[in-house]
Amino acid sequence: MKEYSSFEILGPIMVGPSSSHTAGACKIGKVAAKVCPKDYVKVEFYLHGSFAHTYKGHGTDKALLGGIMGFETYDSSLRNSFEIAKERGINYSFIPANLGEEYHPNTVKIVFTYEDGSQEYVIGSSIGGGNIALVNINGIVVNFDGRYPTLLFKYNEQKGVIAAVSTILNQNGFNIESINTQKDELTQIVTLTVEVDTKIDTEVVKELIEDTRYLEAKYVEV
């Protein structure tokens, strides 16, 4: 379990009114846009639990939209997210939904649709004090918070993947903050999440994610 400082528990520097409904929502949007970085033609926000009930009054809609546009939690532009999104030609919608009892009340599913009709999605929860957890990416269960540069790998179950990734990072002087794996028991597809303490050099990222054993590999730096 990660440790949080007193400053994180009290809440981040932010445009209010709520660390959970505004700052957390902004962070979810920003990290989601990093995970799904391709040019999209439409984005839909499926709002779950208290997000669905209070998103207009607490500015969750503006925060989510600002987040996918790359705004920080303290950026005053968040107040004008609708107008800025319109200027940028972003096609978006907010849809109250029940995502299921397994999800935190402050949860959103963000679906990105691309020109060819394909879609990617991220499910993220705002867990208090401006802290977040991304819990699902394209149907694969994950758990990371975007605080550290993160590598995401999806692959058919096999030996040696964690060792290979760890070796490359170690040889290049990077310290691993956390390693987590999730396996889909039906498909036997594994998702590996690796957080490191500093930004990874471009050449090292290339070496890590261009391995042909991966079905999908991403580097997320917020």
C-alpha cells in the first residue's frame, strides 16, 4: 500500500470546490489522455456513483474535460473548459451510468473514439485528497495512480517478462517503485504495471516497449 504525505491527504493546490470531485477528476482525465494518446474524434465520460449525481455542481465535468486537454489541477483554465474544448473542436459528452458495485463512488469511464471507429477506454477513481487510481484499461484490471512514470505491458502469459523489464531498467540506472501484475483467467493475458522513480530516456523506452512479445506496451509520463 502506498504512503501519502499530510499535504496529499489535506488536498492538492487546485481550482475548487472539491479535491475529490474536481482535482481528482482533473488528474484522471490527464492520465487517461496519456494512456490513450492517439488523436480521437470523440470522448465520452460515463459518470458513476456520486460523480453521476453531483458532476455539474462540483465542476467534475469541467475538471475531466480540462484533464484530457492537459490542464493541471491549479490551472484557472479549468473554469473555462467547455469554451476551450469548443474552440479546439473536441466532441464530448457526459453520461450518468452505473458501472457496477465493485467501483468506488467517485469513478468515471472515459471512452475515446477514433476516426476509424475503434475505441479505447480507461476507468479511474478519485479516492480522496486529490489522489486517484486507474483501475481498468481496455478491459484489463490495473492499479496505478499516475504519480510516477509508468510502463504498461500486455502480453500472453509467459516466463521471463518481469525479469527482462527489470534487467533493462537496472542496467540503465532506474529504480523501480512498484511492480504489479494482473491476469485475465479467461484469456490468460497479463497486464504488467511498472512504476519508476524518474523519467525514462527515450532510447530506453524504445528498447523496453518495442519487444515483439508484447500485445501492447505504453509509457505514461504525467
